[in-house]
Amino acid sequence: MKISAITTVLCFMCSITNYSQSIPIYKTAEKITIDGDLSDWKTPFLGPFVIHDSGKKGTQNTFVSLSWNDENLYIAYHSTDSKIIGSAQKKDSQIFSTDDLVEIFIDPDGDGQNYIEIGVNAFSSNYDLLLKCISPDCGGWNTSMAFDIAGLEAKSKITPEGFDTEIKIPFSSLETIKNGNFNKPKAGTKWRGNTFRIDYGNTTEYLALQYYKSLKYGFHQPEEFAVFEFLE
């Protein structure tokens, strides 16, 4: 179904829940089409995002919602953006250095090793990155952009308010990550992770749903990731 822009905004405002260290991921029986159109998205949105290292209010609002079924993890973002920076680029371009985009990091055990980062800009350009290690304790910064999540889908849609994004991540692909502990979740499973946005508009801002107390590695602080809890 399609609904007006005004109704869309009101629906988002009604579905926002309080910022929390624990991020719920609700199971869904709905068929989710990855097209960037959030008018049929059923699960609540969390936010707004805040400055990642201070918790201060961002200049522009960002909201996120997560859901799952037996096969996939789904993430939806609603990003207000009065000045979208970026362009359509090839797969695995380093758009995090140039473009407005949303991101998700997932590290089930929070040990800072063998976890994933996915980023998508307003033009549906995306990358998936495996972070093998970020700390000197495990050998120092070691990442792989050659890593690919089979079956990953990501689509953004530019709207009058900014842009909306949907992502689908198959659990079967994550289970192949060696020493990643991405075991297929069930109700009650808890993973560590966080959701982010980089906004290169009138002022550059690095935003997160869960902000950090430490400044060591920017967004890459698995020891301070929130808890993603899979719920029925």
C-alpha cells in the first residue's frame, strides 16, 4: 500500500520508542520486499540517533527498526536529510568516506574479531566488510572488503524528507564466517551490535543509536555495542 508523506511522518512519530541499551529485534510473519518503501513496515522504530561520542542531539533525525524471521535479519532506516551528499557507485566502494549513508555493525560476542559492517547510501550503493581484528591484542587493524554476504539485499529510496533504506541479511551467509559465532538465532538469542549514520550535509556528523563513552576507534567499539535481542 502507499500512503501520503504526511501520514508516513505521523506513523514514524507514533512508533518511536525510548533509546535503550537493549535493542529489540521482533520476529515477523510479514513478507518484506527490499525496495526502500517503508509504508508497509510493521515493527517499531527506535531513535532518534545521537552524536556517536557524546550522546548529543543530531542536526537531522535518524530512526531504525529491526525484525527477523527464520531465514533473514531485516533493518529499516528513516533518515531526514535536507542536503543529500553522494552518488550511485559500484559495489564495495568506500562510500563511508564520501557519502551520506546508514550502517550496521554486528559482532555477536562483542570480542572485536570477525564481525561485519554494512553500509548503504541514498542511491542504494552498498558495501559489506569483514573486520577480522581491530585491536593490537589480536594483531592490529585487519579488514577485508573482498568478503561478500551471499544474498545481501539493500535498497534506498529518496523521499521529500530525505531517504529511507531497507537491508536484508541472510543468516545462512553469516554462519559461514569463521570464528564469528554467528549461530542462527532463535527467540532469546542476544548479539552485540549497533546502528549508525554518517551525514556529510551542512555539517559532518557521525551518529549512532547507542553512543559511546570511549573515543578509541570511532564507530568500531564492540566492547560498547548494544545488545540486539531476538524476540518473538
